[in-house]
Amino acid sequence: MGYAVLHMEKTSGTDAAMSAHIERIIKPKNADESRTHLNRELIRFPDGVENRTQAIQHRLDTAGLTRKIGNNQVRTIRVLLTGTHEDMERITNEGRLDEWCSDNLKYLADTFGRENIVSAVLHMDEQTPHIHATLVPIVKGERKRKKKEEQVKKRYRKKPTGTARLCADEIMTRAKLKSYQDTYAQAMSGYGLQRGIDGSEAKHITTRQYYRDLMQQTEQLRTDIGQLQDRKETAQEELRRAKKEVQTEKLKGAATTAATNIAESVGSLFGSNKVKTLERENAILQNRISELEDEAQKREERQAKQMQDMKSAYEQQNRRLSEFVDFVKSYFPYVEKLMPTIKFLRDTLNFGDAVIRKLCTFKDVSIRGELYSREFNKHFKTDGAVCSLKQDTEGNFELNIDGISHVSWFRRKKGEFIEALGMPAKSKNRGMNL
């Protein structure tokens, strides 16, 4: 069972650097650009607001603050929500990521006030799915007096209880930070996530420091891998050279030396015991060479047999697989025609496996969130669209949304989007069907 992660960090000013990171204006080195299109803003901005920076300022302008905001005053609190890497992968593979996002938004709204959460972005292009939420710390009620003010009994005009104030310290007291960890873990318990160790000495680090440490670790790992690769290649080369030397050069050299010694000593040692000794040693070496050659031949035969066994096992497995495929095609002929549709659902619309499996049983599935149109290169939001798989007259399957083909549904959504912008729709005879 993994851990639920909730990290909060104060920031002052417009927090432009974090906005650039969240909105991918600046591409981080640890992000996979091929998956950046899967990132999405989970909160709809007010009319006239286009990005996170404007959303922060809009909340400050409309909160009804009566005091001027100081230059160094905390205007936003960054909130990072995620879980242990393995558990977030499991949640994604189970098709529960949208549900997890919704429960996170509900927790933020219930805890800090819906109007104070001005942005929440899901990042899918980094190693672990996570949410960057932006909290503007607007609170209501009378400001707590400092101890020094109480001692001197200085008179302060009491403000109405409902007065709005910008105060991050009131939100991030030690007791409240601890309670956030408890309540967030309770909200995430349904996903197999639990609270971190209470009272742990582990400390949070800033996002900038996290990425700096991550880059340093990555570079060090690359260096270590390169060094290990060099050492591996050197060791392999030395091993090959040693084997070659043992199997050939040493024995041949020893046999040649023995033969040369015999030839040089024949005249002077003829009839002596040294000649017989050298002949005996040469015979031993020749026998050893023969033994090594026999061992090498047997080794080659064993390797050939192993290769043949592996080939036979592969052919048998391939034959069984072919028989299984033929069986499926025979009794479930529609499975083969479902494959292109499954690939489309998984690769283009990014449906989870659980949703795809349910659709393949020809059941209706309600989808909430966003659906991507390759034709318009745009995500369209939906709140409970009913998806199903239908077979056309040629026996092929296609995805229907709300009772019509997905192509027609996307084009209808495109038309609604253009109409919402107040732009005239192009007529059919000008090359676009809406």
C-alpha cells in the first residue's frame, strides 16, 4: 500500500516561473514531449481569463480585499497532489485517473473553498501523474492579535467577521498542515493510498531544488553507466584474449618448444634417458591437445543441440499461438475487426483498459472529462457522454457517442465551440462540414 502525497509551498509575486513550468511554456528536461498533449487544465477559468497568472490576479481583484497587498506578501500557495509511483500507474491502468482527479478537486474545494482554487493542472508527461493546484489564500474573520499587541492593550478597530483577508499564515499553521495530511489520506484511501509516517523527520524540498537534484542524479547516472560500459567491454576483451591464449597459443607453444628441444638435443643426448623423457612429455602434450579438441567439439555439439531445442520449443509455442488465433477467429469472428477500434480507443482517445474492456462487451459506458479529436487537434469536454461500439453494414466496428458516430459528434462539438465564440459557421460548399 503506497502513500498519498500532499505538498504545500508559499510563493509571492505573480509566480511566473511556476506558471511557465505548469503551462509548459518552458519545456522541462524530464518531461516526455510526446505525452505533453495529455496534460490538461482541470478547472474552467472565468470569462476573460486565459491562464494561471490571470486567474490569480482575477481572484485577488474580486475577493473584496480592503487592505493593500504588500510587495512581499504571499499571494499564492502551490499545492502538489500525487501518490507513490507504482500506485499512480495502477490507478491509471485501472481507468480511475479521472475519478482520482475529481476527488482531488473536491478535497481542495471542501478544504480551502472552491473560489480560492484558481487553477489545477494534471501533468501526464512526467514519470508520475500529478496535479499542480494553485490556492489563493483568501480567509475571512477577524485577524488574530499578536502577543505584543495584547500586552500593550493597543486598541484596534474590529472588522466585521465576514471581511475578506489575504493571509497564507492562517492557512499554513503547523496544526492545520498536520490535519491536511490526515484528511487528504482519508480522501485517497479508496485508491489504496495511505498517510505518510506521522512525525517523520523527512523534510520537503522546493520544486526548483527537486528538479535540480533530479538533473544532477540523472547526469551522475549517465556517467556511471558509461564507466560501467567501458569496464564491461574491457573485461570482455580480456576474457576473449585469455580464452584464445589458453586454448591455442600456450599448448602450441609448449608442443613446439618440446619438439625443438628434442631436435637440438638428439645428437648429444642420443641413447640417453633425456630423449625418452622429452618424448614422453611431448606425447602428454599432444594427448592434452586432443582432449581439448574433443571437449571443444562436444561443447559445440551441446550448443547445437540447445539451439535445436530452443528452435523446437519456439516452433511449438508459435504453432499453439496460431491454433489459438484460428480458434478465436472461428468462434469469435468479430474480434479481429475489433482490433483497429481498440487501437483507436487506446492510442488516440487515451481510454483506459477497464473502459475498453467494458465497451468490447458491447455495453454503454458514460465518459466524463475530455475527448481528443485528431481531425481538429483539440480536446472537447464532456459531462457524461454515452459511448458504445456499433457494427456497420460491412461488419466493421466504430465508436458511437451519444447515439451518433464519433466523427459526427466531434464535428457537432466543433460547431458548438465556434458558435460559442460568436463566429459564423462555414457552409458546406466552402469545404468544411460542422
